[in-house]
Amino acid sequence: MQKLKVSSSFIRWLLILVVVGLGAILFTFHNESFYQRPLARVEQVRNEKAVKQTDEFKNVDWQTKQYLKIKMLNGKYRGKKLTVTNTYSYSGAMDQRYRVGNEIFLTRVHEKDGLLHATIAGYKRDTVIVFLVWLVILLLLLMMKKQGNLALLSVVVNSILFVLAIELDLKMQAAHVLLIFGTLALIFTIVSLILILGLTKRMLATLGATVCGTLIAMLISLLIFQLTQERGIYYESMQYVTQVPRPLFLAETLLGSLGAVMDESSDIVATIFELRQLDPTATKGQLFMAGRSVGKSIMGPLVNVLFLIFMADTFTSSLLYLKNGNSWGYTFSMNMCLGTVQSLISGIGIVLAIPIASGLAAILLGKKGKA
């Protein structure tokens, strides 16, 4: 009877979530009046013949000019129609193609000589965003149930804290970047682990391993920076930064390393916890060695994940550098150097987390005895 009750409750919440999600998606198709920015729908499209473009480095692209007949959906010009132009390229690097049915934002909407004029500002993407958020929540509920809800809650709370930290950094004119984001990293860790694991020995072991592994990795990197006088680290490659780049780079590295170390530490501690459940007589030494074995097994995939994330992040910009006549050395210095350093620091944290997580979990969960 208890299982039937739980199953019925789960189905009820699932149906509610499906109805709410579909309602939210349907709402995004008819929420034009809630936007203050001018919004229009593309009703007709006429494309001119594509024109070949070649630059000094022999890069070839094709550009096409579009004439879009659009209908205003909000504002004082609602219901009026006008024609706007758009130029898109085959590569789509800095522009995009529009089709019938697309909803687009406009700027500089004005009347001149009795005609309405405007400039395209980009797609209206709220439907896609709402759908993806709903899909993530639905999958978490289906696959993880209560744990999925707690994981989602931790993401929401951490996102709010991250926005607050950025606002605080802006108000303080970037005077205490490392202090703000260092404190934020600690709060991230505590909030996430308490919500997901609760106030347990398992949480304490994961928290200790995460904080210690990340902190030691950062201290080692700072020591190496000091010994090498940061030669080969090009902070000027951090684009669009309007404050001192070095503290921002260290804060970014701290947050990135924290995620990798927490991931590995939680896996090691969870495995030791399960072993302790299966064998209550396991000694500290046995649990430590088991944790070390798990750590060595997952260390390689984790490091590769970091590398692939780094490669995906720099792939397109690296191609742009190379196709515009830059050497591999310059491309690496200006586009890949800082990411490589961050990956190496995270790798140090991953390696250090293995003995730290294994040791803390063994001390908290194991019994006295010989290894």
C-alpha cells in the first residue's frame, strides 16, 4: 500500500509538472505585450542571390541580403507592417538568417516620410529557454526524484548567490575580488552539499576534501606563479575586461577547480560510504585503500573532461585566429594559454583530492584496525 501511495503521488506531481510546463511554453507564444522592447513577426522573406566574399587570407564566405516583411506585435505601432533588411553569411559567425514565422526584436523603430523604419536586434528565444528548463526539471524528476529536486534547488540557490556576488563586486569597484569569490566558493560548497547530502559524516568528508583540495591546488599555483614571475601567462588575452584581470582570472580558476574537485570527492566518499554499508567491519585502512582505487579510476576521465571542455570553449576562436594568418604560438598565447593554466590547476586539485577524500572518509566512517 505504501509503494502504491508513493507511486500515485509521483504520477500526480509528474502530471502537474507536464501541465505547467506545456502552459509555460504556450504562454511564450503569446506574451508579446509583456515586452517593452519592440517585437515583430516575420511574414514574408525575399532573398537575393548569394555574393562571394574573399578576404586577404583567402578565406571564402557567401553573403545573402534578405528583405523581410514583418508585422509589429507590441507597442504603439502594434499591427503595422514594414519591410526591413538583413544580411547573413553562410558561416553565420556574426549574423543569422531569418525565416517566416520567426519573432524578432527591433531597435530604432521610427516613422519617416509616412513609412515605418526599424533595425533587427535578434531572435526572441524565450520559448526555447523555457522548453529547455522544463525538460531539465522533468528529467531530474523522472530519473532522480527527490535527489533531483534537491540538486535543482542547489543550482537555483547557487545561481542567486552568484548574481549577488557579481553585484557586490561591481558596487565595490572590484576592490576585493578574491575575497568575494573565495567566500562565494565556500558558500557554494556548503549549500550544495547540505542540500544534497544533509548534515552527515558523508557531507563533512566531502566538504573537507573539496575545500582542502581546492585550497592546496590554488596555493601551489600561486607559489609557481611567484617562482616563475608569471612568465607565459597573458592576462591581456582576457577580452572585454574593464577591471584588473589577474584577480578575475584567479577567481575564475578557483570556481572552476572547485567544481572538478567536488565532483571527484563526492564520488570517492559515496563509494566509501557504500562499502561501509556493505561491510560494517571495514577498517580505516581498508576504506582508505578502496577510496584511493576509486580515485585513480576516475581521475583520468575527469582530467579528460576538463580538457574537452577547454577545447570546446576555445575551438571556434582558435580557428578564427589561425584562418586570419596567426601562428600556432600566437594563437595559443592569446586564446588558449589561460584555459590551459586553469585546466592544469584543476588537475592538481583532482590529484590531491584522492588521498584527502579517502583519508577523511576513512577516518569518519571506518573502524580501528590494521590495513
